[in-house]
Amino acid sequence: MTSTMAGNISKAVHEKKPISGAYIVMLKRHLSRLQEAQPEYVAKVLSGNSSQEHIQQTASLERITPILHEIECLSGYGSFGLDIGKEMHPSDYGVFGYAMMNCSTLSQAAELVVNYGSLLNQSLNVTLIEVGENIHFQLKNSSVDSASYILVELYLSSVVQMAIFLAGAQNCEHVRMSEVRFKHTALALPGKYQRVFKCPVRFSQSVNEIVVTKNVLSQKIRSASPKMFLMLLKKMTRSFDEMNHNVAFSKKVSAFIEANINDHTLPRASIAAKHFNISMSTLKKHLHQENLNYTSICDEVRKNMAIKMLISSCDQFQSISDYLGFSNSSAFHRAFKRWTGMTPAEYRRTRASALNGARVEV
């Protein structure tokens, strides 16, 4: 990784959304394999003596970012997420991984990721979109910093590794991706991505996704046990319900909106209602109980994302305006002034001055 990338990681906008402690296990294992690494450094991040104890806990991008930075410093390159993904085994994901091993087909495993993937990482949202004979496995991340790019590469690399493992080595020729697309620019030479994914890989795209044919997803999983799958599914459902029990409905809606901005457009209320499997009237009722409505939540999401993008990137104001779905840059400037009392340029200058002052004090 270049020194510029290292700087970006150290200045990442830290996500508070829970991430499975399995990520700590993966990163610790990779760090310990680096020649000059000191694995004791990573062991301090989470308490516990076994991998399973780590998996059962949660971390956050804020806690993982220093480890990413440490790996970058020791390895000297930024595409190590691809390497970690290739090392993955389903057991690294605990109960979730064992449930995947007991699915009947790769298609069922993919649906499991869509429905329960938030148990592993709430900052990443997976959707499956059918286009003709292809399935688009789309990964939407709510972060816009370099640390999240590494996790996106790790995630998609592990998806391919999991698919090959679940189908069995004897069927690896039948588990071929058609294309892989990343929103960010390449963190390594294109050849490395070709070796990992064994298909065309494109960058600076509108969405992170793997394109695969329906025939690939129809491949049977060698270790499938329907009885074991149902038992594990019940356990995951309980964990999922516990995770969401104390989360306000408006927060769930906000997370959905942020993760599903597509083609510079925020998802409509009807799409949100469908996602939560409720009617439009029920959606409005739940939000009304919190003295909120869908429009106000969209406005808050835009505000929070605009602020994050301003302070974590060098994107032009027009690019931020377009991404957040404003009709033009003037509309974005007016909205930002309403939110913060400052123009985007004033806000970015103020944040830059505050950061420079903090560095001087250190």
C-alpha cells in the first residue's frame, strides 16, 4: 500500500456499527503470518483466550482500523484484504459459517448471506438482483473510506473462496464468476485481482458486486444436512432478533436508506416497507410513534453522509451532491447550510484546521 493509502486509513471515518469479532480473528491470523509481526498487539484489541470467544463478541470499524493500519505497515501494500479472503474457512464465521456448510445449494447459501449477513457486519448490506440468466451479488457499504475498501475486498474475495469450498474442489471449474466490480480504484495491480477472482475485474463502478450465472448458484453443497441447517437457522434467528430488539425502528430505516442509495437516488418509502415486510401504512405508523416520517429520515441520512464524505475524502462538492441525489450543486449547498450553518467549503476548511491543530498538539 502506498503512503497515501496509509494516511487515508489513519484518518478514516470510524463506523460504530457492530462487526463480528470473527474479523478480529481473521486479521490476527493474517498479522501473525507476517514476518515482522507482533501478534500480541492484536490480542489486546479484544479480550478472550479462544477464537470462538472472539467470534461471539463484536468489534467496530473504529477498533479494526488500527489493525488494518498495522498490517499495511508490515506488508507494504493495501490489497491484503484479497489475501485474507482467500484464507477463509466457513468455521471462521462461527454458527453462520456452519449454517452455510449445511445449505443445499450455493443459491440457498447466498440467500442466507442476504437475510442474516448483518450478524457479521452491519456496515455492509447484501442484495441479490436477477438480470436475465445472471445474478448480481451486490455489496453496499455505508462507509466511504479506505478502511472500508479493504473490508469490501476481503468480503468479496471470501465469497468466492466460500463458494469453491462449499461446492467442493472437484467442482471448482463449475464455480466461475462472470465479473467482479468495485466502486473504488484498484489497491493493487490488476493482475492480482485476476488471479484471485479468475474473471474480468472492473474498478470505479457504480456498485460493488459479483456477477454470476444462475447455473453456478445451482451447484449443490457437498456437506449439506437439512436437519442441521434448520437447527443452526433457529439459533441464528434468535441472535438476529436479539441484535435488533433494542434498536429503534427509525434507526433500522436509516441504516437501510444509507446502504441502498442506488444510481444517485435514495430508496422510496415503498421499497423500505417491502424490505421490512410491512405495508406503507405500518411503516408510517411506526415512524409516527417516534415523531418522525420517512422524508425527515432521508434528510438526516443525507446530512450524515454529506458530512462523512466531506471530512473523509477529497471528493468535489458536485460529486457528493450527485451521489446524494440532489438536483444540482446549488440545492446541495442550500441543504448543507441549513444542516450545519456553514457552506460545504467552510465546513471542510473548519474540519481541516481542527485536525491540523490536533496534530500540532500531539
